[in-house]
Amino acid sequence: MRPQVVAHRGASHEIAEHTLGAYLQALDAGAGALECDVRLTADGHLVCVHDRDLRRTSGNRGLVSTMDLAELNDLDFSSWKNPWADLDDEAPDRDEELGKVLTLRKLLETVADYERPVEVAIETKHPTRFGGLVEKRLVEMLHEFGWETPGSPARVMSFSFTALQRVERLAPDVERVQLIDKPALWPMLRRAISRDTIMGPGINLLRDHPRVVESMGRRDRPVHVWTVNTESDLELCLAMGVRAVITDRPAYVLDLLDQRGEVAG
């Protein structure tokens, strides 16, 4: 069965992660879903940013949680990916709006308005000073889009078991993905998580502990693997019956699947 190809922070291998430009390229490539991380700003907006601070992606030392959205809007979130672009006379003009901080609302609007069905996998980051307010605001936004009901194109992911419990209480019909990167956590999680929770192991866990990941997929529990960027890693996922592969290189992975003649399930 052909797995769903999920664009990790957009087409982040080529374009700066979590920017609208990265997500539009992933959509144009044919990605079946978009993955994002969300953090809450000081004035209560959910933004698509992975790190708690902004040094890596904007050169700013501030923390997302202590800055207002207006302050984040003044920063450049794309130049770090290709710092020499301004020296290339033949490079196309850059649309600055595609490289600004991206709100979750804008990403969901993009998904909702796209010409074909697309799903979105939203990871809440913990620990955070806002605690459960992150999941509360997230579920409120899903409700605004009508995406808290069965068949929603949205699913929520987290390494935090507690965070996913909050989502289950607030929006029991939204799919949840328990992320995991250490094999020692599985025996505990296996006893605690509900049967309808999707497992989300990292590719290193699949490489080094395939039996653990095989155990996660028993009883037809879906398994979504991150971050799958090479042909050999994709082969591992296909052999294990993984339902979704989360990748920085959606176009490349889709091409590999096409070459294999994998048919969508």
C-alpha cells in the first residue's frame, strides 16, 4: 500500500522550513499532507515555528513565547536557508510574504482553499510556559474550521502523552499521533495509549529497533514515521507497512513511489 507523503515543515529541504513558500512548493509537488510545529506567541497566536528561540531561523535571540505576532512579522524567516541568494543576479525576485512567520490560521486556510483534498499534521511543542493552553487554542481553531469532527483533515501530534490526552478530552474525534524516539518508552506507552492513537516513531527507531516499531503496528494500529529522506529509509518504511512517511523532500519521495508503481490505498 502506498503511504501518505507528508511534507515535514513544507518542502523544507529546498525552501526555508515553516514558510508559506515551503508549503506551497510541497502542495505543488503533490504532497498528501503538510506537517507543522506550533507555538503560542505572547499575545495568543499559534505560529508555525519549531524552536523555542529564533536564533536558527531568523537570527533573533528572542523567544517565541515572549514576543507578539507583530514583532515576529518584522523578522525574516527565509534568508538563513540561502544566505547568498542576494548575490545571484539571475535568481528570481523573492516574494517577501512567502518568507515571513506563518500563522497556523494561514496554513489551515491554505489547506482548506486548495484545489484538492490535503491533510495537515500539527505538532504541539512541549514543555512550554503556556502548558495546556496550546492544545486549547489549537482545538478552538479546528472548531472554527469545522475540523474537530470525524473525517477531519487535521490530526494532532506530540511527544507529550499529556498533551494528546488534552486533545482527546477536548476533541475526541480528531486523530492523534504519539511521537516517540526512544525504544524504552514503548512498553509504558503501549499500556497507556488508546487503541485509536497512531504511533509516530522516528526513522532512527525503525532502523535500530525494527521489532519495537513492528510491535507498534500490531492490531492494525497505523504507524507514521519521521523523517524519511532517503530511498533506503523509504524502503524500510514500505517493508514495515508504514501508513505515512514524513519527509523534508516530498517531491523526491513521491517520485520514488511513482517509480516503484506504488498504488494509493
